[in-house]
Amino acid sequence: MPNMTEKKYPMPSQSPDERRENFREVALGYDAETAVSEAQRCLQCRNHPCVSGCPVHIDIPAFIHRTAEGDFAAAYEVLHAASALPAVCGRVCPQESQCEGKCVRGIRGESVGIGRLERFVADWHLARGDEAADQPVPNGHSVAVVGSGPSGLTCAGELARAGCQVTIFEALHLAGGVLVYGIPEFRLPKEIVRREIQGLQAMGVKVETNVIIGRTITIDELFDEYGFEAVFIGSGAGLPRFMGIPGENLKGVYSANEFLTRINLMKAYEPNADTPVIPSAKVAVVGGGNVAMDAARCARRLGAEVTVVYRRTRAELPARQEEVEHAMEEGIRFCFLTNPLEIRGNDQGWVEAMLCQRMELGEPDASGRRRPVPVENSEEVLEADSVIMALGTSPNPLIKNTTEGLETQKWGGIVVDETTGRTSREHVYAGGDAVTGAATVILAMGAGKTAAQAILADLKAT
């Protein structure tokens, strides 16, 4: 009989007072007993609606069934058959709007904690040690993957599993893409990412770092000089956006990309960091997505008073509800219905305040959300000595500017066939943020998996 407890079992975590003083992981994970009990809440319903909400199509009922039986090894095999990064997905995927959002237990109570169970099973596997990976039978084909973020790693994993010789080219000195430079340690420990990448390398995937495609090597050279038969572009969207308001060039103004890269990749929070972040007493973070929450929570851990400035209400915040709640628990202040007009500086060129304007919600815009409109004579000054702009990103134009025949959108995204990931350039495929602009890890993984399947079909046909 299923466990008919209406609420999912709580996730153990550090207390707010403790965690805002460190960068250790906030959520501590289920133990085996709790995982089995949570898995037993699954009804194993006939139509499996949860699977339809998963961009990489994990057989969710099967892995949960194995977990409920206590057969964690079998549960992991189900996960790994569909996902190259289960320990990552269990931590950062927005399950509440995807698989768990489809769960029938959510009709009367809370959905099954699918993400928490995925994390438990993946961590259980990683804790067992470095088991030898099954070596795929080589199929004689070679593929280049540009970028080692979630779409690139997923594409590489699918291709390697099918026997392709895969080489990943990464611009930075560490593989992982946004998983290592964008997502903080307290949400996604970098050791987890490293172990997931090691699993791909054990299958034969090669990783070349410090290689900038479009400058170090071009797409044409990957075909002509290196002999690759296909190329997947998963280079992400690392070009930050700004508002274009006065004062954005003042010292103390960061893009969220720069701020998070310095924190996550360069460990700027450590006492002897080579590239420390200048200490700030009051930080304003502009934006309301997951990146804004990550930046705000990092700044809080560096000792600052932090205010998130967002031009709509809490109901419209695009960030995961869990991340918003964690930020509030950690003492981060939110100024809703507020929009920056100008960043003001002192005589030395450093930020000292931000002029804002109150907003109200009008008619819906193209996104379906009610458009914020200014309230007359409502300007107010927010004290801040640092400002972090978390307004989204777009793809770096380097690849499109150095690759002939590659069609792109006006804003920089690569144009693809959505069902295959094929671009306008023969044998070139793309997926993830390089196509869509900034989106979620799991959607990027889904795109990488789709493109890998298309690549394999095309290679087989040649």
C-alpha cells in the first residue's frame, strides 16, 4: 500500500543563522529511511504524468519504485539511462514546475519529492566510490562539443554511450560551464559537478579546457583540420545585459555573471583569494530570477546588507519559490514594485546610492505578465555601495561572427530545428542557452539530448 502522508518529508538543512555565515550546501539530503518513506508516497499511477514534465524523459515511476524497495543501485541505473547529471538535476532543477507539477499527489496534498529522491539516489551512487564505467563499443564516429555546460555535457554523454569519440572544448580553465561559474557552492557543490564529469571521462569523453571556439579554433577548423564529423554548440549565454541607465559604469557595479564567476570559480570569498571582491556594507541586486537570488545570497554571505530590487510583485518573481524563501530566511530584503532610474556615485567614482521609482502593475505584456508602469512623483533613494545587475544574458557573438552559414536571431541566439537541434549549417547542431537565451539547467540538458539523438541518426545515415 502507498504511504498516504499528504506532505512530502522535510529536507534537512542548515539553519538560516548558520548558513548565511558559510558557503556549505544548505540542503543536507535525505537519509535512506526517509528516502524509502518518501518514495512509498508514489501511487505508481497508470498514465505517469510526471514523465511528461521531465525534459530528459526519466522513467520516474521506475526509479521511485526501485527506491521504495530499497534497491538504490537499480534506481540509479534507471536515472543514469536517461540523465547524464542526476546529482546536479536533483539539486537545481525546478521540479515544482516540471515533474512534480504533474504529480497527482499534488491534487490533494503535496507532490512526491521527486527531486529530493533523485538527489538521494545519485548521491548514494557517488558515495559508493569510483566504480568502473561500462566502456561503450566504438562506432568509428567522432564529434566535437563546444562548451561543457549542461547541454554540452548531456550531448557528450549520449554520444559517448553510443560509441562516438567525443571531445569537449571549454573556454574556461575548468569544465562545467554555468554549473561551476554560475551556481553557488551552497546550492551545488563543485565536487558534485567534478564527479559527474569524471563519469563522462570514464566513458571516454575527452575535455580540452582553455580553448575558445571562434578564436583559438574555428568551427571550420574542427571539421577540416581535426576531422570531426559533427559539431554541437552548447556555448551558453554568457553576455550580460544592463539597463542602460546613468551610473552603470561606476566602480562597484557588477553584472551578476562577473560577481558569481568571481565567487564560484575564483573563490573570492576565501580569505587569501587572488581576486577578492571589494567588501560592501550595502548591496542592491536588480532582478528577480534565480541568478538574482544566487547573487543576493552570495553577497549576504560576504557580510553585506542585501536588498533585491524587482519591478513586479512577489507573485511574478521568476525565481524558484524555494530560493526566494531561503533568501528571505537569510535576512535579504526585497523591494517589490521598484525600478532603478540612476546609480549615483561619490567623487572617487564609487557607487553610493541608487535612485529608484515606485511601480504599479498595468495590463499584461507579451509574456502574459502584467506590465509594470511608473507611479508619478514616487522617486526614492536606496543606499548602496555595490549594485549587481541580474537582468539576464545573451549568447556571446564570437561563434556566429566567425562561422559562415550559421543563422542566428537578432538578439544572438542560434536558429535551430526544435525537434532535432540542427542549425542552418550542415553537420552543426546547437542547444541550451546558446539557442534559447538564459533558461534552466534541465531544459539545456533536454536540448543536448535531443541534438545527440539527431547526430546519431545522421551519422548512421552517412
